[in-house]
Amino acid sequence: MDARRRIIGYLVALMAGVAQLPAGYVPATAADANAPMAKARAVFRGRAFDTCQAPSLVTLRAWKTSPYRGVGVYFAGDGRACPRQRWLSHAWLTGARDLGWRVLPLYVGSQSPCVRSETKRAIPIGDEPEDQGAEEAVEAVEKARQLGILPGSPIYLDMEAYNDKDEDCAAVTLAFVRSWSSTVARHGYISGFYSSAESGIRHMERARRAGVRSLPSVMWFARWRVAASTANERTLSKSAWQPHRRIHQYAGEVSETHGGRKLTIDRDLVDAPVAVIG
């Protein structure tokens, strides 16, 4: 009888713990590395580009002659290099969708206190990183909804390269990222994370190996001047953030012309969720 009670007690505790996990939560621990993506409504595999200013629909139509079929869009956040998006709107998103483009929504908010870029130091994560992360996640979700980006879509947090070996700074940054990620998930969106492979991505992998929970569900890693691959990033374990949870930004600040329209872009290889536009 005592054994039965212990087993029942264990099962009750287990179910209570599961119930407290945020909706849409996707663990990134080694044991769960091959679990299916929770709530992802659209996955894209192919070439994409991201550029500071969302291009016009005329340009997107011209670029149908390019090898790209995905476009990264900096839709919200005080840290954007191009905060005024001339074309970006719900009509633009539906137009891009109808042209066959897959959209990767990027949010650029507060940056790590030890961010390497001088231009990003004006918007640091502060003394209450958990609260700040949650507030900015709510802002990201609200902006996404206003644009018609539906739940089940990813929102990618852009965290520029920082000194992940600075323990105090890394701890603050991780607290912010985890809070941002879990809050986005609670609202029914998929949390993604963009950073340099040799800083933020390496940091997330180190946290995953340590058993840290509430990490972002998708890794978008920047490593330039190497062959495009979502599978061969050396800072990530082979089985981590798989399947359909990776994007490789393999080149940056390059100019291309397609259909008579020139853009300066970063190049990406995608095997990950994309936005569902309503």
C-alpha cells in the first residue's frame, strides 16, 4: 500500500509540474532535442535574406527571380537600426505572403550589457532582467498581432554579439533571454534567438548542456564566410535544436541585384518556423 501511495503521489506531482509549464514551451535539453516543434504552423526550408529596411512589394516581386524565398523583417524593438519601416504593414505582409514569400519576424530590443557593438550600448539590459525581458516579450507579441502575425508563428529575438565569457554579464543576459522566451511562449508564439555563433549561440548551448530550462526554441546563428549549413555549426551539438529549429546567416552586408532591383542583404539558410499571416 505504501508503495502504491508513493507512486500515486509521484504521478500527481509530475502532472502538477507539467501543468505549470508555459503554453507552447519546447525544452532544449539533450533528452528533448528531437521532440517535434510545439505549435509551429509553418516551417520553411530554403534560402532567405534579411535587410535593415523591409523592401517594397515591387522589389519583392522583382526578387522572385532570385534564389531566395524567405525574408527577415525587423518588425519591432527599440534596438533596430531602421526603426522607421516605410513599407511594413499588415497589407505588406499579406502581399508578401501572396507573392510566395515566407517571413521571419525579428525583434531587436535591449542588448546585453557587454554587447560588442558601440551603437547598441545605449539600450542595455538593466538591473531587473527578468521583468525587462517579460515586458519586451509582451511588446513583441502585441506588435506582431497588430501586423497580423498569428500565434503559432516565431518571433526571433536579435541579441547582437556580446562577451559571453564575462560571467556577470552572461548571467544578466541569460535571465533576460529566458524571461523573454517563456513569455513569448505563454502567448502562443515560438521563441527564436538570433546572435553570433561565437557569443550568444555558444552561450545558449552552454546553458542547454547545464540543464537550463526556458531557452529559445529556435537558434539563428551568424557565422560568415563559411559554407551555408544548418547542421554543421560547431558551437551547437548535432542533436540540439533539431529538427527544423535552425537558421544559418552565412554572409552579411552583401549587395545583390535581381529583376533590376538592388538590395544590401544578409544571406540565410533556413530550416525553421516562419510567420503565419492572417
